[in-house]
Amino acid sequence: MRHALAQSIDVLRRMFSSPLAAFLNVLVIGIALSLPTGMYVVLNNAQGLVAQISDTPQISLFLSMNAKTGDVDALRNQLTQHSAIARVEFVARNQALEQLKQSSGLADVIGGLDHNPLPDAFVVYPKPGEAKALDALRSELAKFPKVELAQLDSAWAYKLEALLKFGRTAVLILASLLSLALVAITFNTIRLQILTRRDEIEVSKLIGATNGFIRRPFLYFGAAQGLLGGIMAWLIISLSLLLLNHQIKALSELYASQFVLQPLSPGDSLSLLLFSLYLGWLGAWLSVARYLSQIEPR
């Protein structure tokens, strides 16, 4: 334990012996990690907004003007027995006209009509499902007897949800590629350190130091560099969200909204730091495994 602590202190001393180089390495790692993580934060916020908007999708079924009471009852039975439908609400044409009068502000104009132009309608609340399933259900209901038009409300939100799934896949690919790049950065950094300390490593082996003992400081260095890069990424994302929310607040006020971008959760923040630490450690381990065995006392 004492040796490990001493090696950790020595690693930090070596890391900050060239503060500018250390800062640039950490900054590069932080920027690389902040790109996929920032996209993940934006997608999470967009997902929450879509879920809020499209919480209760509806399919509106407008009936033919010649639909009779028996037709309405038969259609209601078909809808209530459908396995993909949670509940059904019937809106009579007179009720729809009264609602239009109250909501449109055109009561005088509507009152002057010779007849009610609105049809009877059913509001169908489907069970939760994907956008394709909802579109298929809408197409199926449009073929029911006496249904003149079937309209899926919030269809755009479900299409946006499908787009967000595509975005998450893109984030995963980007994160994978940048992770490989970060491993390569750490790999090269540790390789240069091994070559720089070649004489020191040879002397250590001459006096009986094991490969594990020699390997440990390099692993600590890689893990510390990765962790600092994760902290830098967290700071970049937090500052970016702060600046963006300042602009979003002014925009939201114009639309009487309270939408703000939510920051990384504590769990996501911890995952970011642990992942960055692991990438640094992995790059160091690969580099040490590749080059340390090549150095033997002469």
C-alpha cells in the first residue's frame, strides 16, 4: 500500500513536470469525450420532450355523414374489442360543434350555419407502441365500415422518436471510434515514456524489480490521464449547457415554455469518469504489454 501511494505521487509529479503538455493531452481527451457525451445529453433531452408531447397519442376516426346509430354502435364494438386499443371515446357531431364554438371564437358564424357540417367521430387511444405499429393501426382503422378519415395525431412526434433512435446509434458509433482514438493517444504517450525511461527500467530489472512493479506507475499514469480527461469533458459539457440554457431561456419565454436542457445525471457523470479512467488504463496496459517486454538489461 505504501509503495502504491508513493508510486501514485510520483506519477502525478511526472505528469505535471510538463504542465502545458499534460494540459493539452487532457484537453484533447476531454474534447473527444465531450462530443459523443454532449450528443447523448441532447438526445436525452429531446427524448424527454417528445415523450412529454406525445404522451397520449390519439387516432381520430371521422365517420361518414350518412352513418346511422346502428353503424356507430357496431363500430364502437369493433374498436373496444381490438387488442391494440386501450380505450375509445365517442364524440357526437353536435358535441363537436359545441366544442368548436367554444374554442374557435366564431360562435356567431357557426350559429348562422344552416346545418351541422361536422361528422360523428371516435377518438381512439392506442396502446403504447412504435411509430410503424401506430401507422399500421391507423391504416387498418381507416378501412372499417363508415370510417371516412383516420388521422393519427402526434404522428410527427413518433417519427421524431424514430429519428432519435437513429441518433443514439450514431452516438454509439462515434463514441466507439473516439474511444479507440483515446486508447491510441494513451498508448503513444506511455510508449514515449517507456522509451524515455529505458535506462531506468533496465536498472530496475537488474536489481530484481518485477514486471508488475515496473508496469504499475505507467498504468497509474494512463488511468490518471484518462480520469482528468473525463473531468475535462464533464466541465466542457456543463459549461456548454449553461451557455445554451441562457439562450434557450430567452427563446422559451417567447413561446411561454419552461424547457431547459437537463445536465448529466449523477449516474451518467460517474459512468463518464469511470469510462474515461478505464480507457486511459487500457491504453497504458496495451502499451506496456507491447514495449516493456522488449527492454532487457544489457
